[in-house]
Amino acid sequence: MARDITHNKLNRISAHKVLSKELFKRTVLSFYKYVEINDVDKLRDLLFAEWSKLGVLGRVYVAKEGINAQVSVPENKVNEYRLAVDAISIFKNILFKQGVESEKQSFYKLTIKVKDQIVADGLNDGDFDLTNIGNKLGAADWNKKMEKGAVVVDMRNHYESEVGHFNGALLPQSVTFREELPMVIDLLKGKEKEEILLYCTGGIRCEKASAYLKHKGFKSVNQLNGGIINYTKTVRENGLENKFKGKNFVFDDRLGERISNDVVSNCHQCGSSSDHHTNCSNLNCNLLFIQCENCAESNQGCCSPECIGVFNMPLEKQKKLRSNRKKKEIFHSHKKIDLSLKFNR
């Protein structure tokens, strides 16, 4: 049987063993582009084949509407990788954003998935026009408009904005981008003629959000070009004031990049100052929550007494629990954990 070269079959444990033997540093890059892709499956396989040869790891979504990529590239292959992406005509001159804390382990394998959308929005055709997006602002202009009192809106989910955000920003308490868009319209009711500033991690969600707001009648819509990642790079390189406080949540094994020394959130278990996101050590749960060092030690990295009990069971018994349980609703806590909810839903 021919070897499948279009997918990485390593499990996490095996992949981490391979990574531990690497003698080179890696750079975290992210980019996106809304562009019509005719043969998504063909492009997906081409990208996997080319990028695997360069030792690229990461999570990539491709759809008929474009590409959304977060990747980890060997430091000595970054230029070659950029040229390879740029050589694909529809991705010419794409904006690459470099991670703030690239030295930490981010991805353990390369996954490229074909999706219906690169950002699930829940909208219908005609609800927005991606050729009519908001004005893109660099860091200096963004700061100036903030200082003049523009309305700032965080287009990320609550568990992202909880650990870091721009001062005075509106922070919708959403779990998904799909549910956030109508929330934002409600929050901005009556502000249709005011200047609106939108931001997200790398810019991809703001592209759709700005087009949606303009379609809904908002007159002056702006978005942070390249998102928080590009903003941070620019303010550091140019000595500008950093108006973002705390951490920038990222969707890889790092779970966050430190942007400022401010800690703006609290441990979900004891309420002490903390912005360390973690997943519950009980794999049957895997809840994403904020846990301080003391609680991590006393609770064995778990979110509740029930999960501590499961975590300490023999591995075979834990696996049996996973195989027998009904698919559990996924939710992210943004307040102290209500222990009565665990295993009783």
C-alpha cells in the first residue's frame, strides 16, 4: 500500500519526542487572505506536500473563500517558506505576522483542513460585501483615534479578551464569532455615526466584521491592520505607546503571548491575580480555564474535585469513561467555575 503523504499521522506523544530532538529554533508566523479558490482540495494537498518538506508545523484552514494559517517554521527556512507562499499567485504579497513569543513550543504537527469557511460567521449571502471593508489602520493611527475617543470593539471571544484587551474596549461575552456579530450590533446601537475601531488577533475576523457593520449602516468603520500581533511588533519597533494590556490569546499550545506586564484577569478557582490559561488535566473534561500556580499544584491541573478523581484513576478506566460518555457540550468558563455543573449536565 502506498504511503499517505498528504496527512501527518503522528500522535501528540510521538510528535513531541521528535520535536524534543530538534537542534534549531522555530518562528511562529500567521497569515490569512480572503480570495476565491477554485480547487480547494488540490491546493490543500499541494500546500501539505511543499510545507512538509520544509519542516513546517501548524494549523491551516482552506476554503473557497480563502486561507487562514498559523504555522511554526524552522528559523533557517523562514525566507524559503515565505517565497514558497508568495510563489502561489493568489497569495502574492500576503501579509505575514510573526509571533511575539516564538521561542515557546506552539504546534506539534502540520494539519491542513478543508472547511466551508475560514471563519464561521453564520451569515447569509448578501449580509456583507468583502469588497467593502473598513479602513485599515496602522498602530500610530490606531493610537491617535483611540486618544480622540473612538469606540473600540474587541472582535474576539470572551476567553481571549479576558486575559488581554485595549483599554476601554467593548468586550462582547461571546463563545464564537458566529454569535458575536449580532452582539456587537446590539452593543453599538445608536452609534451608527460614530467612529468605530475593530480589532482581533491577526485581522481575519475584523475583515468580515467591518464589512458586516458597513452593511448595517455604520458610517465610519476601521480595523487594526494585522491585528494585535502586527500592532505589538510595530509599537515595539517604533517606540510607540502600547495601549494593549495583558496577554494576546493564541490558538496553539502556547495559549497566549505576553504583550504587557499587566495581569488583567483572575484565577477561576481562587480569584487571585492570574492570566495563565490551561486545559483541565482530566482528558474527559479538557475545559479551558484560568488557573494560578498554587491552584495548579493543589488541584493537579484540574478544574474541579470530580476531575481530580477521574485524573487519578488508572488510564484504562479513564479511557473507558471517555468511550462510554455522551458527547459533552463544549463551553469556556469566563467566571469562577461552578463545580455543580461538572459531570451533572
